[in-house]
Amino acid sequence: MSAIEQTEAARPRGTRLPRRARRNQLLGAAQEVFVAQGYHSAAMDDIAERAGVSKPVLYQHFPGKLELYLALLDQHCESLLLAVRTALASTTDNKLRVAATMDAYFAYVEDEGGAFRLVFESDLTNEPAVRERVDRVSLQCAEAISQVIAEDTGLSEDESMLLAVGLGGVSQVVARYWLSSESPIPRDKAVELLTSLAWRGIAGFPLHPVDGQLSAEGH
């Protein structure tokens, strides 16, 4: 059960929940409010009301609005990184690996909770703690992608990282455009188109030989 689902399940006031369940419920309520209103317009009163709890209960778990926002941001940055790493590990066929990684970004953006807005469209990026987290997850995703590129092509660390930043950036920007424009193109077709574009570039780099054998499939 997601945090937002736990919020719906625990909406009525007066319900006593275990501490972890209450925390998840509050995070789910906060996500709904922050996504809908942005950080600056959201108030702790709104979040408490959305969660069906009193403000003192909310403050028992989170000392302030920024701490609550950062806890939520940490949760969804971890989700994005896990999705990218899982996609990269899902196959050794490089073209399918590119497609899986692209789809990970599309799935993350398409999630009905709208958490991607906290990571990619935050109105609080001038806050150092927020900027650091957003930059860190972007870097970690790029590092995961660049490791695969380096292993399979023999390109240098710097060259692989440059390509990886490009792939990750293109994926999230196009996925956000696809969602915001309400494109009639189905997600799988959008991923297929973007994969074709990316693959035409990546496939131009020769595979790195390992013990006389190609290191991966997909060429």
C-alpha cells in the first residue's frame, strides 16, 4: 500500500495508528498537498487537515514544513534511483536496456501521485537542502547509466558520464512533456520512439571486447 493509499485508508480523525503507519500516512497527505499547491503555498494546516489529524500530531513526526518536504523528497529520489537501477539490471541486451531505462522515467513521471514534480519541478530549488538532493539523485542515476556505458563501450569515465547525463536528461524532459501535453501517443509507443532516437546514437559506439568476446548483446 502506497503512502497516499494509507492516507485514504486513515482519513477519519481519531484513528490510532502505529508510528510508522502514521508517518507514511502523513507523507501521503503531504505529497497530495505539495503536488497540488507547491511548497510555498502549502501550509501545515492543509496537510494536517488532509491527513485527518491535529497539527500537534503532525509536529510530533515532523518539526516543520521543510523537514516534511525533505523527508518526502528523500523517499521519491530513492524510488527514482531504484527504478533506474532495476531497469539497467533487467537485461543484458543493450537496446532493451535503453528501452527499460527510458520506460523507468516515463513510469515515474506517469505515476498518479505526481511525485516527479517534487524532484523535477520543485518550487524550492533555491533551498540548498532541496537542490543538493535533486542534484544528487540526478548524478546517481547518471552514474548508474554511465557504468554500463563504460563497461560496454570502453569509453572513458568522463565520456561515459557525459553520455549518461544526456540520456537521463532527455528521458525525464521528454517524459514530462509527454505527460503535460496530454499526448495521444501511448506510453509504450513514446518509449519506443525515444529509444529509437537514443539507440541510433549509442549503437554507433563499438562494444568493448572482453577476452576476445563482445561484452554484451544488442548490436
